[in-house]
Amino acid sequence: MARRMRDGAAAVRWYVRQVMGDDAYATYAAHQRAVHPGCDVITEREFWRRRHAEQDANPGSRCC
């Protein structure tokens, strides 16, 4: 029973992190290292700057 609750909590945590984009940089960095192993990966700070600038320049459909 405790294992099921732990697994359920882990699944909820993963889902919330995906929806909120909390692990977007980690996903980006892993992709860059796997697909482009010889290239440098930008810093997390620069990643978030570029991501927010892109969202501001091209807002698309979002609630706010």
C-alpha cells in the first residue's frame, strides 16, 4: 500500500513538473548532449531568457 502511494505521488509530481515546465532545461540539456554531443549547451539562465523572449515574441494561444 505504501509503495502504491509513493508511486502515485511520484506520478503526480512528474505530471505537475511537465505541465509547469519545471524540468524544461534538463530536458533540453539531455537532448542537446544526446543529439549534438560536440556542441556546448547554453547555461540554464540563458535557456530561460531565450524561452521567455520567444514566448513574448510569439504568444500563440495561452490563457494569460
